[in-house]
Amino acid sequence: MINQKLMKKIIMLVGMLVSIAAIQVVFGQGKEGVITYEVKTNMHRRLTGAQEGMKAMVPEFRTSKQQLFFNENESLFKPLIEDEDEETTSNSSGMRVVLRSPMAEIYQNPSTSSIISKQEFMGKDYLIVDTLKVSPWKFGMETKEIQGYVCKQAYYTDESIPDRKQEITAWYTDQLRPMMGPDRFGSLPGAILALDINNAERVIVARKIEIRLLKKSELKVPAGGQAISRIEFRKLMDDQMKHGGGSGGGIIIRN
């Protein structure tokens, strides 16, 4: 017969193994899922140069939804509905201003330091392959709760685009996988659940967080489109804006 001391040790060992297994399951689940963000953009503040005169025809704010699909190593940020409705306004001359979010997919893989973007611009697809860079984040002392997750504050000034300095404030949680976030942002020791760009010029906030297994179709590396560098793509956009055209597909003029 097994004595009582040995029986207690066996029970304790079994209990520890069950606890470890449960922790591994929970931790593993937290590495895969989808985050739905609400993106609110101040359109008036984004209209500059040749487009500034269109403010009377454009609503001040526009809201859309985007999703971040993620697993242990990768993430993909893309629109919630790819064929989303367009918003149209017009003036007395009959000119119509059509607002829609540019179709873009942004894939990141920190383990390979790669970021791949598929971006639509003026009806054409472009594929931008780049290397992930660590932003010069500074860490604040404030915290707040977003969708049940405790988030910490981080911020920095983005000066990567000439003549377009941006003040970035992020709220991230270490309760989810690190090095991921909406758009091209990441490089923090947790998942970014909220972003404020230029004091509410663009605000991105997580509205739903689902921890679940992904379907194969939900997270794919973007492919197709004309290969182009990020510098070349930025120049393409700037040249078009100087001539009064659309800003990355966000504003289109139709007579």
C-alpha cells in the first residue's frame, strides 16, 4: 500500500502539473486572435495645400473600422470591410467629394524584422517591403483600462517624414503579445490598444478583442502590386497632392 506521505506528494505533483497545463493553455490562447479598432480621423486637419479649399465640402470627422489579426510571430492590419460604403458630399457647382479609406494591408513579423505593406493609390496597388524599425519610445507613468486590459503609456515624436512631424502617444498592454499594434506601429513590450496621432488628428482605439484560433485565410502575407520603396511611394503621394489629387485614396474628386 502507498503510505499517506507518498500519496500527498503524488496529489501535489498532479495538482502542479494540472496548474502548469492550464497556464500554458491560457498563455497560448493569448498569442492568437483578432483586435477590432475604431479609427477616427479629423479630415479638416488632414487637408493641406491644394486641398485646403475643400473643407466646406468635407465632413470634419470620419470613422472607420480596422482589424489586427495576430499569432505568435505575425500580425496583419487591414480594413474590417474591404468594400466599405463611400461617403459623398457635393457643392452648388455639382462637384462631388468622395471619401473612402485607402485599401491597405500591413503585415509585420518581428522575428524576421520584416514589414510588408500592400497599398492602393489612385486605383493601383503597390507592394512595399521594408525592415521593421524600433521607434524611440519614451515611457510615461499613466495607466488606463481598455477592453478589460490594463494599458501603460508610451510616446515619441516621429520625424521620419520631412516637413511632417507627428506626435505619437500609445497605450499598450503586456497582457497580450508584444511587438504588435495598428497600422505600422509596434516595437513596444506589449500590444498597442490605442493610439493618438497629433493630438486627435487621428485616434485609433480597440473596441473588441477576441482571443481565438485564426482561420488560414485571415492572416496572409500581402502579395501582388508594383514593388516600390517607402520613399518612392511617399514621393508619389506628395506629387499627386501638389497637383490637387487624392490623398492616398482618402479623398477623390469626381465631376
